[in-house]
Amino acid sequence: MFLDSVFPFSLIFPLKKIKVFALIGNSGTGKSFRAKLIAQKYEIDYIIDDGLLIRDDRILAGHSAKKEKTFLAAIKVALFDEKAHRDEVAKKLQAGKTKKILILGTSEKMVNKIASRLQLPAPLKLIKIEDISTQEEIEKAIHTRRIEGKHVIPVPSIEIKKSYPNIFFNAIKILRRKKGPVGFGATPSVHEKSVVRPEYSKQGKVIISQAALSQMVIHCIDEYNKNIRIKKIVVKDDEIGYRLVITIDVPFGTQLGGNIHELQRYLIDNIGRYTGILIEEVNIIIDKITQ
């Protein structure tokens, strides 16, 4: 599936030397807000956040998932689904002689997928948002996300206004004092973060019931091949999307390798296109081969 993500050897080798850190937390718990703190603590050069490659206060490469008009499209950008997108970021990392990078994601699986697609090694340190934020801070961040639809990008407003003026909302300035006693060389530093309202958050969230999703699966399989008999559909949902486990009987003579893989892709593409939700995985169990 990911054969098109293979880079030339000259690109792979330097990126494998990078030390990868990961900040993990559910959507809206304040990862982007806290990212700079983690980067400073571990002297990390680069941050990967929602499709962007960030260094210091600049966007170096990529494009923001926040500008996408649908949640499904935003997830694909955040996961570097397109080859041109991940190639651009990987080449910039190689040119910058990166030593350390911080990847933000909602789960260990997500950050591992991003690292793999950018040809980076697996994270050597996983940091959970609960380890660096209080429960009160997390709940406040979740409220801001769910009720007000506001997201944070860890770069100054000038960068967002330049690249994404349509989604810019506000700026947050944070004053921090560097180590050292007050009055004896301790100098304050100001960090600015941008608050945005993504296009997809303006339209509301798409929620689909398990029964409705099962009906769509039945319809798609019948449309694909009327001779396939569905015996059981299990729908599992997580923070990013949905996973399907489908048990079927197939007629004798069906090319199991090619046709079943095509059916998986058909389900993912069609359900995503018509509902705007993300089907992360389709597992198909063949129970019987019928005459």
C-alpha cells in the first residue's frame, strides 16, 4: 500500500539518524499549546504538527490540516497521506541536518504511522499530555475545542496570516523567564501561538451511528458483488475514525487476493466520499467459499 512512499537511499539514510520524540493526547487536549515547552526541555529542533514542519517560529514545509474543508481531508493531511506532501517535508528535514524532532499525535499508532511515512525512526520517547498538563488544563482545552471550535498552531500569527489568513482567529502571547535569579541576568522571553478556526470545524462534526454505517457497508458490498453474502459486521470507533470487521461468504472462483483487496479499497473510498468520515481499517474474514 505504501510502496510509493519509498525514498531514494540518499534521503533515507540521514533521516534514520534523527532522534524522534512524540507528544500524545486526545484531540483538543492542548498538545499544540504545550509543544514548545517539550521542544525547549529536550532541545528539539523541529516539530511535526497537523501536516506542518515547524522550526522555531517558522513553518518550513508541508501544509496545515486546519485549512481543509472536511474532517476526513484534515486527517489525511495530518497523516501525510499524499506522497508529494511527505516528500516535501522529508527533503526539508534532510537539508536542515535535523538532530531531533517532536511529532504530535492522538495515539502511539498515529505518531508511528507519521514517522514511518516520513522515513523517520520510531519515537524513542513517548510523552503523554497527562504527564505535562493538569486535569483542569486538559478539561479547559477540551472545552475550548468542542464549544468554541478553536485550535492552536505553535507559530506566531504572522506565519499563519501569511499562509492561512482565512482560518486565523487570534494570537496568544506567553511570557517566560529564563533560568536565573531575577535581576541577575534572567531575561524574559515571549512566545506567540496562533489560534485558528479550521474550515471543517465551522461546518460541525459528522457523527454516524453503527447501524447506519452497517447499512452503508451492506449497500456497498451488494453494489460491488451481489454474490457476496454478508454474515456479520462489527463497527469499532476511536478518536480518528472507524474500523470495520466484516465476515462474508464468497462464491467459488472468486480471486481472493485481488478482489478482496479491491473490495476493501472500494468500501474505504465510497463510505469516506459520501459521509465525510474516515474508515481507518477494513478487515474481511472469509467464513465459507460457496458453490
